[in-house]
Amino acid sequence: MTVAKNRADRVMLYDISWQQFENLLKDLGEHRAARLAYDRTTLEIMTPLPEHEHYKEVISDLVKEMADVLDLDYESYGSTTWKRESRMAGVESDNCFYFQNEATVRGRLDLDLKQDPPPDLALEIDVTNKSLNRFPIYARLGVPEL
């Protein structure tokens, strides 16, 4: 008997234009299980496993607890889609946090990286070795900590 290791379902698409990426985001809507990452013309669509979601919650809770202990104000924006066409980069973090710019973004639901600062910290839980390297994407978006 062969036992396969659990992994998230994913598909890689190549030669995808920015407009196709935008259209896919719009067509899929805001309430979905799939997560997208776009790096120049490569798109990864992935559905996370329960193990992934567990670690995401544990680490997110840890970040919030540490911020509370250190008396740091923060805003958490979950798996918001961060994107910049000029940088041909888009990604949906597992969770993300503002600390330094918390007052600037507090309560806002209309963040746009063309004019607003990126989150100070993005969480990427990788239990299955994602196919698309997210480090360059976050770097081009200006996220300082991953």
C-alpha cells in the first residue's frame, strides 16, 4: 500500500496577464477557500488544508498576544488581497498586521497599496512547500516582515 502525503490542492497557471488575474479575483469573489498568488505572469491557486488553518490561527493568536503584552496597537487584516499592477505582484497572506502604521489604517476597509502603506507583518503558513515563491512578491509589495 502506498500512502500519499497530505498536500493542498493547487494549480499553477503561466502567461496570465494582470487583467486576467484581476478578472479571476472578481469572478471568485471575496468569500472563498482558494488563495491566489501572482508573480509577474505566473498564478498559483491553492486551497489550504485543515493543518494549515490550524497553524495560521495559532500563530495569529500568538502575534496578537505578544502585541497585547508589549502594549502595541495593531490592526489585523486577515487574508486580504494585496496587489500592485506596477510591480506585477499580488498575494493573499494567511494573516497580516499593521503596527507602525496602525493609526493610519485603523478601521479602514479601502486600503490600496498605490497610496497606503503595506502591512508591517504578513504570515505565510507553508506546510506543503508552495510551488510559487512568495518572498519576491512580498518584497515587491514592500512588506518588511514575512
